[in-house]
Amino acid sequence: MLDALDEEPVFPEEDDARVRRRLDYLARPYPPLQREMRRSIHLLLRDEHRRSGLEAAWYVARVGPAQPYDDIAEATDPDTIPALISDPGLGGIARQPFVERWLDTGVFEQRQQVFARRDFTEAGFADPTGLFQVDGAGSWVILVDKTRLAGRPIPRSWEDLLHPQWQGDILSSGQNGVVLALLLVNLAQDFGLDGMRAFARNVREVRGGAAMARYVGTDDPRSAAICVLPNFWAHTVVRRDRSELVWPREGAYAPPILRLKKSETTPAANFIEAYITGREWAARMESARCFSVRDDVPAEPPGGALRWIGWERARSLDFTYIRETLVAAYLKERTP
């Protein structure tokens, strides 16, 4: 029998922020996948080390701000960049400075990706430069507490959430009192800054997905009529008879999960890549309501379209714009 401690990885970076290792693999998974990815890769590598002696230096980031290797997109020395990276679609490595620095240099593999799944093709997930491969996508949806509608119609689109009838009756994913940047960017792109401001005025509070889903359909005052949250957490709601999951008419906001690999790689990177692109991990992704690019694993199809801001917009984003324009506009609407 395994020792319980042997089933969980220990990362030196989390004990000492000064630690910087030369990594075979770095991942920033969506929250529903974070613990599962840490544990499954740890057990996989532990067993392979016992079998073949394979050594691997890797890190799967925790949920939250200020994580180790957050500055990897600013690297100018290829030796400081991990051999293999998994990253959400709005991460720093997808943006123009990183791409301009490394595109067509031969440091990273480049190949055009063709999807087996039609919904991924229609979402425009394929990177036109071939620098990034897409392994899957998260999705953000609307969860409605039908007992709190008070005669208002169930919203069927993102645009519906901008109506003043929802003022103070929306809970949303976010951190430190600010709605998730993913949502701010998408709302601003779809409805302009005025639309994003309208949404901001309607938000009562920012919470984690689990905390939102826990109270939907109950009499607890911590609930609200509308929750905007990851698809995974929307499916954990207990009072399903009193709630409804709405796949927005425009499409669920669904940033892709990107994979970037060096041309000169490592045995550990190859081993991990085979796992995260294989059927077992695809099935785990699907069980966490993160859609895999694979079409050969049991999966519940999306409830509608997957909506992605597109590569041109993703490349043009910068942290200054998000902080000084979007977040500033959001906070201004939230100030009494």
C-alpha cells in the first residue's frame, strides 16, 4: 500500500520562492484540473522512475496569484525556459512579445494543427503560426437560481447579464474583489467598455466557483439569482431542481489550453507530453468539464458554441491594458 505522503508531490519552489529549477515541464492548469494534474503526473513519474530511472524536474502551479515561474514569458535565454509548457490561452506566453522573440527561431517546434473535433475548429483555436498546440479548453457558463428570479426571465446570453434588472444579483468568478480577467476581456470585446461596465454594476460579489455553486437553489442569503463560473463548478450544484445551467447564446467563454514544446527536448518532457496528450488525461479533463481535443474518449458534448477571443486579440493583450483599462473601469463602477 502506498504511503499517503508518497501520493502527493512536493515542490521546492513552494517552500522557498528563491528556488529556480531548469524544468522539463511547467503547467498552469485551470482550477478544476490543478490537484488532479499534480497527483497524476507525480504518480506517473514516480512509477516510471522506479521502472527506468527517469529523472524529471517539473512544476504544476497552484491556483492563485504570484506563482513560481510567473515571469517565464519574459525570458530571453532559451535555457531558462522549460522544455514543455502547458498554459491557459490568455497566459503571457501567448502574447506578442514572447511570440515575436521566439517565432521562427527554431527554439520551439512549429506545426499546423488540425482538429478532429468540429467545435474546436469552429472556435478558431488553431494557432496560425503553428507555435502552439491546443490540448483542450475550459469554459465559463451561467448558472441560474430559479427561486430568485422574482419574475425576471432566465438570461440566455452574456448580453442579457448587462441589463440593469440584474444589479446586485450576480456572483462571478474572480480574485481579490475583481472579476476574472478572462471575463473582463471577453465582455469588453463583445460589448465594448460600456458593456463591461454594465456587467460590473450588476456584480454583487466575486467568489470561487465552489462557493457559488454550494448555495444555489438554497435559502441561504449568500446565493444570488445569477452565477458566472466555470462549467465544472456549475455541474456540482446540489439543488438542480431549483437551478438551471445556461450555455450562453453567443457561446461559453472558452480559452484554449496551450502546449509549447522546445525542438531540443528532454526524455522527461517527451514522457509527460505523451501522457497529457493521451487518452487517460483526456478522460480526466472531460470528467472535470474541460473539453479535450481528442474525439476518442467518452465525453459530454458542449452545450453550445465555444467562444474564444481569437489569436490576433490574444496576442495584442498586455497586462497594462488589463490592469489600467479593464480592471480600473471595473473598480470605478464598483466604487459607491
